[in-house]
Amino acid sequence: MSTGISKGVLLGTLLLGLAACEDFAGLNLAGTGQSFALSGANLAGGTVKLMPPPGFCVDRRSVRDSFALMARCDTLGGQQTTDAPLAIITATTVAVTGAAQISTSNFDSAAETVLQRADDGPLALVQVTGAPPSTDMRSTYWRGAAQVGNHVLGLAIYEDANSTALDRAGQGLLTQTVERTQEQSVVAAVAPPDNSATPAPKQSGNGVLAGLFE
């Protein structure tokens, strides 16, 4: 999903399209004793350097040109270097022409009810109730979007249904993801091309969870 659009196109349609890209059907998230943890990944032809927040890694199996999934590092066979919640963060990119006018009003949808809005940070953020990608996830989750170079980066964070609610902590994790990604994407724009993803440290032993939400 990497279609160029102009500033005149209603951004709400774009952001709803980002949500539609969150298809987990083709991903095998069960633990296999291997390490699938990456500390970062290149999206959008390498122009967007996706960087997870502390304690999270990119799932190597999920990486596409315009999509990636992030989870707590130890659930992917990596090292748990910091206390992080049992949650999944999705990232999707869509190409844009010029500056995209992103605001929380772009997230309004009949399929989700907006509970909170935040337009004053590095990305537009909403907390919503809706239908998560899995029944193992809470029906309340955060979505956000920000411009990274010539792309809009759409993010969402979904929590384990049985864990303590993240609330504002979920907002903070998406904000950190955008800030790190924007910083590293600027570096990538002036550095020699590097199409490789960066492996994260491997977890000692075989303590890989059978699934992300077990």
C-alpha cells in the first residue's frame, strides 16, 4: 500500500485506509524458539526508518514495504531490557505529496467511538473503542498519525485483554515511536542506502512465549 496522494484529498479517507491495512491474518505470531526481534526496520523503500519505543522490537516476520508490527522484545525472542507492557503496535505508511494536514478529526469513523483526542503533540492521537484485530485484545485502544518525510505514518497500539489498562501510557508509547522514527528517518535520508533491518539482541535461553498475549 504505497499510493501517492495530493493535499487536496480528504485525509480522513487516508487514515481510515491505514487502519484497514492492519491485517494480521498472514502473520504467524506463535513462538517457535527463534528470535524474530529487530531493533528497527526500513519501510517505504527505506525512507521511513521505523524505531520502536523502549522495550519493544519489530517482528521480522511482519515487515512489508508499508507495514510492520512491534511487540515486547521478549515475546519475539529478544532481550527484555526495560519494563514494557504486553501490547502490539502496528505501523503503516502511505505516500503523500507535500504537507498533510493531519488532525484528530480525520479519525472520526462510524466503526469506532472517539474517547479522547490530542492534537498538540508530534502526532495526532485518539483513544477509541472499536473492534480490535483479535478477540484477545482490549476493545479500547489508541490510534495516531504523523508525517515522516513524504509519508504519513499511521500507528495503533492494542493491549492484552487481561492486562492492566495502559490509558495514557499507550499515548506515550506511540509518541516515542514517532519521535524516534522521525529522528532516524532524517538520518537515513542523508546516509548511504541501507536496506537491511537491524537485529535486536537475542534472548538467553528458550523462554519465548507461545503467543504474544498468553
